[in-house]
Amino acid sequence: MFRVSRVKRAMSLAAIATVFAAGCGSTAVTPSPSPTPVLTAPATGASQVAAASPTLNPAASCGHYTGPAATISYAIWGDTTELANQQKIVDAFMSMNPTIKVNVTVADWDTYWDKLQTSLAGGNAPDVFLMDGPLYPDYQTRNQLLDLTPLITRDGFDTSQLANLGVQDFTASDGHLYGLPRDLSTIALFYNKKMFDAAGISYPDATWNWDKLAQVAGQLTKQVNGQTQWGFYTETTDMENYWSELVWQAGGDIVGADKKTLLIDSDKAAQGIQFLQDLIYKDKVMAQPTPGGTGDLFENGQAAMEADGSWLVPSHIAAGIDFGVAPLPSGPAGQATSVNPSGVVVYKGTKSPDAAWEFVKCYTGPQMQQMVANLKASMPVNKDVLANVYAKSFDGAQTFADALAYAHLKPSFRGYNEFTTALQDELDSNVFNDNSKTAKAALDEVAPQLTKLLGQ
Amino acid sequence: MSIFSLARTGSVLRRARGGASASALERTGRHRGPRDGEWRWALLFLAPTLIGLAVLSAGPIIATLGLSLTSWDMLEPPTFVGIDNYTNLLGDARFLTALRNTFFYTAVSVPLGLILALGLAMAVNQRIRGISWIRTMYFLPLVTSSTAIAIVWLWMYSPTGLFNNLGSVFGMSPQRWIANPTLALPSIIVMSTWQGLPANVIIFLAGLQGIPSEYYDAVSVDGAGRFARFRYVTVPLLTPSIFFTGILALIGAFQVFDQIYVMANPGKPGGATITLVYFIYETGFRNFHMGLASAASWILFLIVAVFTIIYFRTQNRWVHYQ
């Protein structure tokens, strides 16, 4: 089924066949014909990675599997491009672990969750499947996922080699890991260099704040050849694209650390969301959002700036936009952005826990993470690969990588989907798609319902 | 002689029902069902469907009745909660919105769809050159995927899409067809009515072609004009087709999902367009409340059942089978 704006991570590794083909040629992992498969050294920047993280225990790294031969299934969301990308990563895994065969299946975002729930209910779920950070607690707390902590301990696997926020997101309330992060997405400010050059305005940088953004976006909003060039574009239909960042930058939050206290109804949170509404209706520097989407106006060359996620890089490159990436402009309470990890989890009822764990472990290891980095569609969760491969892979990659230092995790709790649907519905109807209410009025309206949902 | 008495006489009229079943009926004379011994064959041929229904539909349907009395997230064992789900639904604002939208959708789309289909069927029931091409054209929406249709319509409804461009020619200010919560559902109704037309047109067209021209000749001799011919020949003889398409449209409208799912989901106009089946899907598969979703399914079933029974009860008053 079709679904435009859930794209995000659905598209995160996807929609980029051409880029993959172009960008990956130099650094692809080549299955070796030798009995002990080894990795060919990547051409750029990553040779130090292979040498990095030396470990005493061979079991902690990939390619030393001694468990029973097994065939495991690995389910992902995405499209056929994403399937092809994942197949290459899986092929690399299988060449390192010849006794494990992995079958990859793909489904679009909506179908993926339908299938997952019914297959879990039927006791027939995939051995390993992809997990969205915010939805992880829904499955973890329902006792569907294998506790990986004993296996991590057994193999001496060092989770500190993975981005801290990613590990934190998959750490359950009992302190155990029921999955490992696979990759990350952060949000920053894309800008169209040509449009800035044409207007003689200097590029956005870390000194920018909200006022500066609104001011420059105003200067860049004009008629060009009979068409409107907008100063700014973002997606309003999910908190991750921009509005949760604005809430944090204003000093507010969405829910408390206990995941039971509603915080989005504060004046500060409203101030953040109000800034976005004002960009649309007061400053008029951003096109009014419309359900079904206007298409990515930045990517179509109709907007000068876009606050959005690292997953858009391959399609922005493919569209031929000459872009740079700056940190998000900071707000009254300082700088903040959002990070959302996707993880790989193991089904509790798997018949091959060892092989499944081997796959999860390898996925976060340097070899396979390098392949993730080469796709440019998301940020590798492995710290070394992130710093040494991804951050150098395109102009602006360093900005996305650095954003982890001030990033907040996208909210993640049991019942997230129901909560965010209610909240987003109210904002879409009355604040973004229409300005029938101020941010504060809309949040006050929906707050009792949200409080009730958190209490469930 | 009134057209109605005329209509009640001739066995030719059975042909008005159109197609092979009418001629089969004539062969079997007064017998309305299979003869003795034919039941066995009928059952044999029906077996695949009957078994499928029993295993794949009847079982789950009965199961949802039980589940509607539980709290169940599909992953942990269900707990019995009595009729709580039903009482909770009646106080659930989102469910009530879905209920209201579903009634609105049905009340508008069913009559609109039938009237347009009848008009269109009469328009293409002409002997003019290239008519089969025109008919094929009207048939196309039926064989096009809902998703593809929705994408095209999303574009036509977009701020810079076809409808606003057309409107601007006539000095109309641009509308936000899908984004505006007031316009969203009507806009979706227009799309799905267009999409549903061909199926109804085909049935009406078959019905129209089954009306013997003698009747038109007869009323013409009596001095009937165009409207009278339509009112006293076409409509009465088409009532079986209208009845049939009406019941399908009614049930289909109560169960509308595809169009809502595709049009409303990407950047949904905030719950303004959710319908009952969408609510059931979202509640069960997105929000882990399968018990609540089961209860909502049963409420929908009861609504459809009540309307279907009422509809069938009115049959004798306006449907002319002979």
C-alpha cells in the first residue's frame, strides 16, 4: 500500500538505487573466494576502521560463528530498492558466516506491521526483524523479543562501540537489551547553495537562531520566473521532521522521563510549535502543508531551506540539488535536534537464537556498518564507522554526525502510536494544515485525551 | 391500459432481469429453484465457496464476537471484560466521529452513485458510432487500482491541481479540497463515487438493454413523451437492477476503507475523514486494542444488518419483478 509521509524511515534506506550504484562501487564488500572470507579494504577513509576496536575475544566480532548451521528469516520494511540494498548487506554477512543462510523479506511500512503482529500472534514471526525506535516498547513489553543481554555477555560484545543514544533507546526498563540499534537518523538544515548565492546571502551556520531563520527565509521567499520560491520547507506530519526539535529548543518536552507525565501542554512546548505555525501563516515563508503532501519542495528546487532528516540525502543528491547542511537554528533554550534509531530485534520464539544473534551482532560490526554508511541513507550506529566513513562521505555528513551531541531521542513508549495519532491529528487539522487555532489552544484541547492515553 | 398492468402480464419481462439467469428460468418454467436431484450438483459446485466461507469467514466472525468481550492486544492472552468495550466505544469521541462520517458517506454516496450511474448508463445505451469505445472508457476506473486512482485524485485536489486551476478560470478562489476538514470527506465521496460508477453502469446497462422496445413503442402510441417513457417504462422495469445495485452500494459504503486509507493517511486532515472500518483497522492493528476493534466490528455488522433488513422489507413496495 501507498503511504507518502510515513516514508521517512520506510524510505530511509530506500528510493536510492542509483545513488547506491554510484556511491558504493568504490567501497563495496566483496565476498572472497578464500575459505576464510575476508573483507576487501575500503578505498576511502575506512582502512583505519578495520583495524579499530581490536578485541581479545574473537566471538565478539563477526565471522567466528561456531553454532549450528541455520536458515533464518530477516524482515524489513521498505521497497524493492531497499530489498536490493539489504540483500547486498545480507550477502556480505553470509560470505562471512557460510553456515548461516538469511532470507530477507520486505513489505511496505503499513503492511509490515500488520504482518508482524499477525505472525507474532500466530507464533510464526521472522527470526530477526527491523524495529522502529518509538514502537520498540510495544513489542518488548509484550514479551515478544529475545533478551540479548546474556548473549552480549557470553560473547563479550562491547556495546560502547555503538552510539550511546541508540543503545539507550533499545535498553528496556529492566536494563537489558532486547535488540540492537542498526542505524540512526538525525535532523539538520539543508540549504540550496545556488539560491543563497543568487541572493548574495551567506550560508546558514551554527550561529543561526529562530529569528535569523525567519528573516533569511523571508528574503528568499519570492517570485522567480512566475513561480513561488519558498524560503523554507519541512514536513509537519510527524514530530520528528521538525516540530519536536522546536519544542525542545524552546525548553519544552513531549512526555516526561517516566513516559506517564504529559509535558506537551506547557507554554514552552507551545512556543516551539507556534514558531512553525508562524513560518507558514504569519511570516508566510513556507507553503501551507496539504495532506498527501506537496512533494518535497526543497528537492523540487522550489524552496531554499529544509529542516529534515539525514534519510533524504540520497534522494537530494539524485535530484541534483547542490546542497549544504547546517545545524538546526537554535531556539530560546538553545540547540536541540532529534535522533531516531532503527534496530534489529530477535523473535523470542526463534528456533535459531544463536544464528539470529550472530546476524544482529554482525550488523552492528564495522564491516556491515560500512555498507550502511555507503548508502548515505542513514547514519551507521557504529561509532568508528560513523566518524571515519559516514562523516566524510558527503558535504554535510559531519553536521548530521555531530548533531548526536545535542540530540534528544524521539519519544518511545508503549502506546506511542495511539498517542502520536491523537496529537498529530489535532495539530494537522488546526495548527499546520489550517490555522484555526494557536498552538497553545490546540495543545490545551487535546491534552486531556493525551493524559488519558498515557495513563493506560 | 396502465404501464403497470402491462408490466405484470408478459413473461417476456423476465428478460428484463437480463443475462443467462433469465433464460435459464424460462427453460425451467415455473420452478424457481433447482429441481430434485439438482441440489447435489448445486452443492458440489458451491462447495469451494461454502468451505471457504465457513473456514475463513464464519470462524473468525464468531471469534470476534468472543473477542469483543475481552481486552486483547494479539500478543498477550485476552482478559474478559464483559461489555466494557461496547460501553467504552459509545463514549469514544473518535469512534463517534467515525460513526458520523460513515453515515454521512453512505447517505451521500449511495444515492449520488446510483443516480449518476443510471444517467450514464442511459447516455451510453445508444446506437452511435464508437459507443463500445466510450463504454470501455467508463469501465476503466473499475480495473484501476484504488491506490493509483487516489494518487491521481490527490494531485487533482492539490492546491495547484486540476480543480483549482479549472476553478480559477471561473474566478473561484483556490480551495483546499483534502486539507480542509469540512471539504475532505465530500472530496473523497466525489472520488469514490467516480470510482464506483462503472460497476453500477454495467448493471444498469444490462437492465436497460433487457427492456423490450415494444414497451416504448406502446407508450409512444399512447402519446408518452421522453420523461413519461423514462418514468413509466424505464424506471419500473429497471427496479430489480436498482434494488440490486442499491444493496451492494449500501453495504459497500458502510464498509468504505481503501479510499479513506489512501487519501486520508498521508498527512491526514486530522481524523476528519476516518470511517468505521478505518477506525477498526487503526484500533486493532495500530493501537493493539483488538478487543475494542472486534466490538466496533460487531456494531458495524448490526448497523449493516438493520439497514439491509429495512431495505429488503421495502422491496415489495417498489421493485417490480414481473
